[in-house]
Amino acid sequence: MTRIMNCRFAVALGMASAFLVLAGGTVLRAEDSGSTVVARRVRRRHRVVATTTTAAPAPVGRSVDELSGEVTNLRQESAQTSTEVKQIQQAITVAPPATPDTAPKTIGQHVAVVEQQLGDVRKTLADHLGVHIHGLVDGNYEYNFNQPNTTPILSSSGRVNELRTFDVDANSFTLEQFNLHIDRTVEGGVGFVTDLNFGKTAEVLWASTHYSNSTIPSQASTQEFDPTQAYLTYTIPLGKGINMQVGKFVTLLGEEVIPVYNNVNFNETHSYIFGFGIPFTHTGVRAQYSFSDKIGLTMGVNNGWDDPSDTNDGKSVEGQLSLTPTSNLSLLINGIYGPEQFNHGNSKRGAVDPILTWKTPIKGLQLIGEYLYATESSPIAVSAFPNSYGNMLTGVSTLNRSTDWQGAAGYAVYDLNENIEFATRFEWFRDSQGTRTGLRQTLFEVTETLNYKIPLVNGLLARLEYRHDASNAHPFYSNDALIPQPGGGFLPSHTYSGQDTLLAAAIYQF
């Protein structure tokens, strides 16, 4: 750039000199102060030129020719310099790469790349088809301090956590759940919701329904895939809109749920109420209506508890009343009633399950209380092999008297900050005739869970959980050898009244 400016200055000086020659007929001499002026201007360009006296001026014609030639040369040099400058500018300009260098180096960066790719696909589907795709992955390791010994046909690890619903395998790594959630919401049109589950959760859900074609878990399918939800949605334009659901959907009962991407439980392991007291799913029709932001009602008719097909002559009726008097207090009253046995609807089963939630004045602390009471009239088919793969012999018997079961659970959940949460659950459950757990017993459990949202990875949750179970019937396995029984099956030589487990889990929601 300095070279360009010097050239432009020289050109200007030459043209000024030529003008003076033509105007005055003589060339400026050094003793006429010309040299002084030149020296002052040159110093502004950080150069020093010595001032000297000059000889008599050359003829005018010759000076004009020489100056004209110099001006022409300077113009050519200036043009050449401008071209060189443009070339240099183009050379130092770095164009952005066609593909940015985004090679991930850390776990968080790998997850971010996958999440961005999934986000692009999900956005395309949502924009063009109204379809939304989400998911959840839950893997854990659980250690049972009893080190229970059991028959290998009941557990992939050869050890089981007694009276647990999904976390059956003890002292083993487990893919607890992979959930794929797909839904389509269309205003004024027909939508759908689908939840596909894989892993241990799917295995238990499949065996709990009549998909397994067996009421004895040891003979049930071990299919690790279950279409937990698949139903159509439509909003009838009456009043504020009646939301209709037709197909297979999860139950209204219970504080706890089968986890999905936007709804995970406070604790990793499930309560007795969830595992033994209430159904998992229903197949039928359901309608929901909100009278206001404080009152809502849901009613439905279905085939019954965990029954995708009709196995008797009657239907079950379900309902939920939702009350939210304040922003900090809510009450859900859930209920279901209908025939559930293979006896042409002669036996009726009913359950009521109120749930109260209070967000306390203490910042981050909420308390939840749940009570379940259920009853069933006789005759009742009772599996001598409980749902948790317990220590009774296989087989089915008939109970010719009515039975009931009930439970109560309390949750204290405290959010220390945005990333750390403590969740405590206390629970009591009574199975009066052993129709739910396989033994007449009263159960108690306390669970403490630490939830930590990983700051560097959006949607990643780490859990550490301790749980203690107790029963008055000594149902929990020890590490003693199992003894074969004459009628078939196995029984341990020694059992405990309680068990303690420690669990570590990682859950990713997207």
C-alpha cells in the first residue's frame, strides 16, 4: 500500500510541475524555496531527502517531454501495482470449507452430532408429515447383597431380585428398556401414538399380557419386544373438545408409569403398587374432557387388565377425575371395575387409586401420596408362581373366596438445583390371600435415589439407588443351593425376610 501511495504522490507532483512550467515559462529552482517544500512533504512519508542547489534549468520542451514520459511510466506502474494488490488480497482470503471440520473428540461431542442428525430427521418428518419421533434408553447394573441363587430358567444371570417388577436380574448388567415413541398430532384430524419397547421391560410387559398365551410365567414367552401403546386420536369439536383414544394404551392408575422420553419415574425400581396392584395397559376406547384448567374427566371401556383380546363376557370401565384447586396442589382419583377371570364374567375386580401431589413452600420440594384399595370376588384363578418369579411351585389353583389387596406409598422429591435431585419412596403393601404376589404377606420397602443430569450432554441422566425390601413371609432368596421338589420346581433351603440392593443406571432421553 505504501508503494501505491508514493506512486500517486509522484504523479501528482509531476503534473503540478508541468503546469508551473507551462504557466510561468521556467522551472522552479531550489533557491526559490522549492527544495524546502519538497523536503517537508517527503518527511511525511518517513524519508529524508537532502536539500541541494541545482544548476540552470534545462530547456522547457525537453523537460515537458521527460515529465510526460515519467507520468506515463508512473501510470503503468500504478496499474501494475493495483493488479498485484488485488492478487495478494485474493491469495490471503480463505474461503470457508465445503464441509466444516466437526469430527467429534469427546463423548459429549459424539452425542451432540448424533442428536443433531436425529434432530434434522425429526424436523423433516414433523414439518412434512406431522410425525414426531422420540426415544429413551435405560441401562443399569444392580447388586443384590443376598447374592440370591435361583434356577437359570428364571433369569438370564441365574440370580433374581425377588418381588421386583422389571429389575429382575440381580448382580448383572441389564438393558432395562429401549423405548421408541412415534406420534402424529393433527389439529382437526386423526392422529396416532405408538410406544415400542425392547429389553427387560418389554419382556415383562409381554409376559404379563395374553400375548404370551400362558398364565404361568415360567412357560410364558421371553419376547423382548412389546407394542405397549398403539392407538388413534381424534378430537370431537364439542365444547372445549373431547379427546378420543381408540386402541391400546397405558393405564390411568398409579403414580408411576412405564417410562417414555418425557416422563420417567422419580425412582429407578418400581413400587409394589405398580408391579402387583394395578394393570399396565388396556385395549379399548377412552374419552377425555377438560371442563376448566382445574377440573378434568376421563372415562373409558376396555377388555380389562393387560388384556389385548376379550377373554370373558364382560368389559371393564375405567375413569379418572382430575382436580387442581391451586397451582401447588392436585388430586387424581382413578378407578376401574369389571370382570377379569376366565369364568364368563362371574368374578368382578375393582380398584380405586387416589393420588395427591403437593408442591410445598420449600423451594424444590414436593410431596406425593398414593393409596390403593382393590378387591375381587370369587372364584379366582391363582397362579402359584408369582409375577416376580418367586419361590413357589408352578401351577394354577382356584380360590373360592373373595380377596383384596391394598397399598400406600409416599414420595418426597427434592430438587437441590437444576442438575441434582433426591427422591425417597416409602411403601407398604398387603396381599391378604396371596393372589397378587404368590404368598399371603405384608411387604414394606424404602428406596433412596440420587438423580444427576449430566451438564455436558443434553438428555443424559445418571442414577444411583439403594433399596431395602422386607416381608413377614421370608420370600427372599439366599445363596443356598436350590432343592428339587417331587412335584417339579425348586425351593431354596433357606430364605430371608428382607433384601438390599444397590443400583447404578444411565438413562438417555431424546
